[in-house]
Amino acid sequence: MLVELLEEYFQREEPHRERDYFYVSEVGKCPRQIFYTVKGFPRPPIDGQTARRLAVGEDAHRRIVQALYGLGIVVAAEVPLPSGALFHGRADAIVSLSGKNYVVEIKTVHPYNFDQMALVPRRDHYLQLQLYLHYFQIPQGILLAENKATQELREFVVELDHTEVRRVLSEFEALRELIFVRGELPPLPDKSDWEFDQCKYCPFVDFCRENVSALSPPAIHLEPHERASQVRGLFDEL
């Protein structure tokens, strides 16, 4: 009774937004998934369970930032990237420790991934923080990860890596030309450095298999519950 009502209440559609920029959170994602998202290809609504998982992550961000304020070390929070940048996004916080500023990026992480991050952060998280360091011209940052299941915290102090930033910017400048200027479907990516199989959970996998690059002819049919299952799997990996 209540479960069905709550599932329906939490379920939501992801609106399509016209844009000519990338989100920081898209670093590390398959370029084809970015293409299909940007072009507004149909995808299933976010089911109730996934929506609640996202809400848990948002609550953790607020809780941790509030604690940082309580410590009296916050310089700024929810700091947007400069207008006109190739990427859009907001840094969770900038804090001051021992006279030095640090960009803080907060991630809530699935227990399996948290265990995999015993020594080094996830690469996509690391690269996202690198972009914030670059745009804010702050030479160091802290990636703060919280285990979704246990609330255990783990941190990684990260130094600005100019070589990595140049590589990411160059890669996405080329992708901007391909997607936003020429409107072309990117080639299949090199998957050798993927940390998990993105294809397994991608809501656009059927379009990709057929190399579909436009919304006509009619989209490949996939039952809603099948696409919803793919979306849940994707957020399990985050």
C-alpha cells in the first residue's frame, strides 16, 4: 500500500536542458552517453529507489558542509565555476587550514567502491577535483568520501596536476566541437581505463549499439522496467 504510493511519489523525470557546455560530473563518462544526454534522447524516469539514494547523497553533503561551518573553517560553499567556462559545476566548499585554502569535494560512495578507494580516490572523482583546482586557481584540494552504508569517512589530499588538467580540457574541447558544433556521434571510446563497465548500466545502450545519431527514425523500443533497471545499476556504481 504505502510502498507503491511512495515509489510513485519519489519517481521523477530528468528534464532535458539545452546547453553548449559540459558538467564537471561528466568527466570520466562515456562520450556517447554525454552525446545522447545532450541531444535529449529518451531515457527512463528515475525510479523511487534511485531518487531516494540521490537524496541520501544530497543530505550527506549538507550535513558535512554544516559541520565544516561549525568548525569555522569554511571560506565559501557551493562555489560556481566562472561563467563562460567549458565546464559548469559547483564546488562543495573551500576551506582554510593552517593558512592554506583547499577545495573540498564531497562524495558519497557505494560500500564496494569505498573499499576499492583504500589507497587512491576514484579516477573520475580525482579529475573532477582537478578541474575545480584549475578554475579556482587553488593548488590543493581534499576529496572527502563517505561510505553510504556506514558513514565512515576517508580523505585524499590532492595537488593540482597541470598535465592532467590540460589533457582533460583538450579532450573535452575536441568533444565540444564534435557534439555541439558538428552534431556528430562520438566514436566508441577506449574502455581500457574505465573503472567499471559503463555500458552495462547505460540507459542509451541500445541507441549506441545501432550507432543512432538522431531521434528519427523512431527510437529503439525497450520496456520501461528494463531501462529503469539499467538506471538503478548506474547509480549503484556511484
